[in-house]
Amino acid sequence: MKYPKKSLSKTGDKNPMWEGDNVGYFPLHNWVRRHKLKPKFCERCGKNKPYDLANISGKYKRDINDFEWICRKCHMENDGRINNLHRNEKRKHKGDLIQCTKCKEFKLKEQFYKNKHNWDGLDLNCKECGKKHSQEPEIRTKRREYEKEYFQRQEVKERRKKWARENYQKTEKKF
């Protein structure tokens, strides 16, 4: 596919849509990507391939020298996000045993529900503590209130009616 030739008279600050330094976050990053060459290695550590274009001063001005191509690790360390990745690693492991964060007992892996959002793929609390927590009166009333409100929503009612119409044959055979 051939692209039409750009008119040089309408590029940069000559373009009527030019916003100068008042440009937004993504358009500014796109502008810097077009004007700053991407090096083979991170500009900070010099080891990894750079994936991120990071602002140095935090002011987001249209200045190529205020941006650097860095690897994901350096970018996360610079922003302080690297610590968030490791916050759940505080749970202790002893061989095959894992510590429950609620009762502090060490239990087998099978005694925890799966949770793909945690670093080890397991829920923070054991099944026993999770059941106790869900049976607490205030938790049960909160859940009931939420479910009442949820099932009163118009889009939920419509989705449930649609499902019932589409699956009428399947549900009829079961009864």
C-alpha cells in the first residue's frame, strides 16, 4: 500500500492542528518516538533491549533530550513500581508448606484456593480461613446487599432473559 506524499508546508508548527507544548501524553510520546532513534540497548543499564520511552524530568515538554529509551526493569525501578511486584512475596514457604496470612499456620498447597493474581498462583488465606471470613455476619450482609443491587440492574436483567431464551431447550430437559 502506498501512502500519499506529505506536504512539507503542513508539517510541525505549520500544521493548523499543531498544539505545541500543550500536547497530551500519548501524542507527545508518539512525536518523540518518531524523532528520537531507538538504540540497541537501554540508555541506563546498557544491558537489555529498550521497550519504554521514559520522561526524565516529569514535565512532559516537547524536548527530545527530556526522554530516554530504557528497558522495562529500569523504567519500573525509576518509577518505583518494581516494589509492587514483590509485595506478596512476604508470605513464607517451608519446603512444600505455605503460610496462611490470616492464621499464620503452615499448610499444604492443596489447602489454598488458586488465585492467578498472586505471584505464587495461590490465595493468601487458606480455605478454612476464607470460609470463616465469608461466614461473618457483616460480610454476608454486604454480599446480599450487593447481589440485590446487581440483579436489579437493567442490563443484568436483559442478559439473564436473553440467556434463558437461548438456553430454554437445555434447561427444560433437566427438569
